[in-house]
Amino acid sequence: MACESTLPEEDLSCPVCCDIFKDPVLLSCSHSFCKACLQEFWKEKEWQECPVCRRRSSRSEPPNNRALKNLCEAFLQERRQRASAGSAVLCSLHGEKLKLFCLEHKQPICVVCRDSRKHKKHDCIPIDEAVQDLKEELEPTLKSLQEKLEVFKKVKLTCDKTAQHIKSQAKDTEKTIKEDFERVHQFLREEEEAKIAALREEEEQKSQTMKVKIEEMSGQISSLSDKIKAIEKELEAEDISFLQNYNATMKRTQCPLPDPVRVSGALIDVAKHLGNLMFRIWEKMKEIVQYTPVVLDPNTVHSKVLCSMTWMGYDDCFVWGGEFQERPDNPERLAQGWAMGSEGFTSGTHSWDIEIDDEYWFAGVATESVNRSDPRDEVWGVSHVDSFNTDYKEDFDYVYKVSCPNTETIYLPVRHNSRVKDRIRVQLDRDRGELSFYDIDNDTHIHTRTHAFTGRIFPFFSVRDGLRILPARASITVEQHI
């Protein structure tokens, strides 16, 4: 245990910094100072002298005052023990309560510190006032950090949901891939079984034919062998006997059997079974494989729409159903339930047919740079509106609305009753910049828009309840080179 110091605090304080000595050194004049304080004082002087008595020092490196250092350490240890034993926080230098706050050094001090050389010229305020001021100063920072924390939490929550959605997407996609490949595998297995069954049937049929032919040939061979043996026996007889039986022998040599004929088509028709086998299988797969001209991208669906995309059995139809989490007040605001195709077009002619299970829909195209938060003003397309919202309400009950950016809206009335489902064909001639719309059920041309499109153009759809992209049959063309 450190021994208690019996010296007053003034005798343990450095005359320069007025704090308890740190690494004290002793001058020849018997005055002691903190080593750092003395070196700093000498930097400003022309020669080395004592800061108290001004007597010159003959040594640039004064010796350490170990005895004084031990006393200071004991004094500080005793003060710390007293401070830890008491309920109040005390000054580490003077053992007094910390009642003031130095505005210059931004630290709590005691009344003795305030009167010391270190803080004498500094502004000080009571501890409670300093606490109140600093708390008020920290409140905006705290509020800003709390708001930022909420932002991080929300983003993290979104990331967590996205991570879960990624897993769900991967699981569902893998399931669909396996199901689709299983359909292909099942088709190939059935085709393999059918091809092998046809081969086995031909093998059985031709083997049976050859069996009958072989049995027939065996009987004829046996008959001829008997005749040959009889004739050979007559040839070995005595001359008189041979002459006596000659006429009978000649009758035996007569053979009513015609010469055998080779069986035509006896072999397996290998060319029939193997010729262009893979191509014929591939061609037959058209019965189960259909081409969907537009594949919707679920990642482009508006955030307020719940989107699901499923394959519908053997129809191979992409179905997209959007269910609003927040219904729009204005049904014309169809952009709240929209999706884009996954593939954009920069050239060529493309068309796709859609079937809509809703009276509110929009079908057309959009550019890659479309504002996905609200794309209503940046799309080209056609939609259905009720006739009572137009000037045609007395004469027509079905009206198409053609909308294009920076262009006056066109209303096209149609003389037919409203239907539960609409089937529309959208055709894009990317090279000529033409966008056409057709009514499939009435086999009529609705309208064609011309525009100098730039960049990639994507199919665009908006619907409240459900939309079905009709599949197209795949075609196979064989080119023959002569």
C-alpha cells in the first residue's frame, strides 16, 4: 500500500503548471518542476534559468527528483481512494467537489482549479447549467441519429424481405424448372417407349414371317433330300435292275416345287426408325411446347401491386394477376398496377396477343428509361374506357382510348356490346416506328401510331385484376440445299 503524504498540496504542485508534479526534476537551486514544464519554459529563454529564482542552471538535463515523484504518486493514490469511497465525484488534483465547468477546456473543475493559473482567466459556469446547455446542444444530433437509425432499420427490413423473396423466387423458379423439364422428360420417355414398341412389333412380325418361311423351306428341303437319296440308290443298283426301274426313277426326278424366291422386305426398316429421329422428336414436341412472345418481368411490377406469374398446364400461358394493396380512387390511374416485358426490342417486327379479365386495362409499349414510379405519361398504348366518360355515351357502349406522350388522346368508339374479356393484339414494327392495335375477336384494326422510337422498347401492361398473354405455336422450317 502506498504511504500517505504529510506534505500540503502546495508543496506537491509545480510552480509552472500549478498541478501535481509529473516526472519532477531537481535544479541545483533546490527548486523542482515538471520535466515537460521546465523544457517548455527554457524554449522561450536565451539561457537556462530557474523559473522561480532565475538562477542559471549548469545542466541541460536536470536529474529526476525520485523522492518527490513518489510523494506525488502517493498523494494522487490517496485522493483517488477518497474519491472512490465517497458518493460525490471529486477533483483528481484537489479532492474537491466538481462544481464548475470550464468553457475553455470543456471539462468540470473544482473551486481550487478555478483559482489556479491554469483556469484563472477562463470563463466558468455551474455544473448544472453546463449539463443543461450541453444536453440541449446534443438533442438535435441525437434526433438526427435516431432518424438515421430508423432509416437504416427500414432499409435493413427491406433487405431482409428482399433476401427472403430471393429465396422464395429461387425455390419457386427451381420448382417450375423441374416441372417443365419433367414434362419434357416424360414426353421423351413416352416417345422412347413408343419407338421401341414399334421396333419390337416390326421385329416380331418379320420374325414370324421368316419362321413360317423357314418351316416351309425345311419341308421342301426334306422332300428334295428324300428324292435325291432314292435316285442315288437306283444309281448304285445292278445294270438289269437299273434298266427295269428306270422309268420309275425318272418319275421320281420330276419336282413340282418352283425355285425358292428371296423374301423381300425381310429386314428391319432401320431408316424408318432412326432416320432424322431427333428432328422428328423435336418436331413432335410442338404439341407440348408453345412460344410465349412476351415474358413478364416480375421485378418491374409496381410496389403497390402483388404480382404472381404462373405457367398454366399444357396451355403454356403466362398469367399475370395484380391485386391492389391500395385501390386508386380514380380507375383511370392504371399505372398503379403495371408490369413490363423482360425483353426489349431494338429492331424487327414483334406482336403479342393478350386476354384481359377486367374492364380497366392498358396495353402498349414503354422505353427503357420510363419513370417506373409513375409511368402513365411515358407510355404508348390503348385502353378501354366506359362510354359515359366520353362524348359517345349515347351512340356507343364501348370506346378505345389511345394514349401517347405529348399527344392529344384519341377516343375510338366501337359498335358492339361490352364483353367480360378483351382480346387485343399489339404489333410493333420497330424499324418503321409503327405501333398497331387490333381487336382479335372482331378481327378489326383499332389504330396505328407512328413514332421515332429510340433505344430499347419494352412491352407494357397495366391491369387491375388479371391479364393473360396468349401463347403462339412454334413453327419449324427445313431448308433444303440443292
